[in-house]
Amino acid sequence: GGFGSRPGAESHAGLIYTCVGTLAITGHLHYVDSDLLGWWLAERQLDSGGLNGRPEKLPDVCYSWWVLASLKILNRLHWIDKEKLKEFMLACQDSETGGFADRPGDLPDPFHTLFGIAGLSLLGEETVGTVNPVFCMPQEVLDRD
């Protein structure tokens, strides 16, 4: 139900986001089987609450963006346990710097911090502004004249 780097390749959440976002921008999202793809994405949630990018891999904060944004675009965000994911994400936040790491106990970096904050926005975190799921940009920037 997902998208890989070429026909027949393993599906990957990062590539799915790119494909779904492109289809949304071009007005061709109707070509996607939203239920099948949404199911594959929702299956990325692990017992820890975190999300992985493909089966049998560890959870990673960056997939809080790739998977959540794709589910949001597909109107299937309600298919995952948002509270459990939020707990995983906040466990990845560094108490000294505020940045996010890929997993709890690892070092934070700008990449995971961006996607952690953007993911929290999609989860409705009130202290984070609204991030557009297609463009990964603050909605207020996109709404400017």
C-alpha cells in the first residue's frame, strides 16, 4: 500500500510523504487508496508509542513527521494512538537544550528537532504553532499575502 524508491521496492514512510505531498499539491490525491496506505502508515506505530519508517525498524522522532503528515493529508490521523506517540516524542526531548533526538537518551540534532516540533504541531500541541502537513512550514507563513 505504500511507495518505495522504485517499482517493487520496499515502502518507506519518508518516500510515502514525498509522494503523498506531491499528489496533494498537484490535485491528484484521488489516485491513492487512502485506507490501504493509511493502514500501512498506522502499522508503523510500535509498542513504545513511537513510529518507524518501515517494518522491523526502531522508532525514530523523524517519523513522527513523515508518518503523521502523511496520515493528516490522507485524513487518517485518528488511526494512531496520539497520546502514546506524544509521550515517546517528549521522552526524546533533551532537558538541557530543548532539542529532540531520534530516540530517548540519544543526542539531539536540528533534523530531529525540526520534525519533532512539526510532529507535535500535528498532534495538536497548543504550545506549537500550526504546521502545514504538505509543506512542513508554519501555516501563518503560507497564509501571508
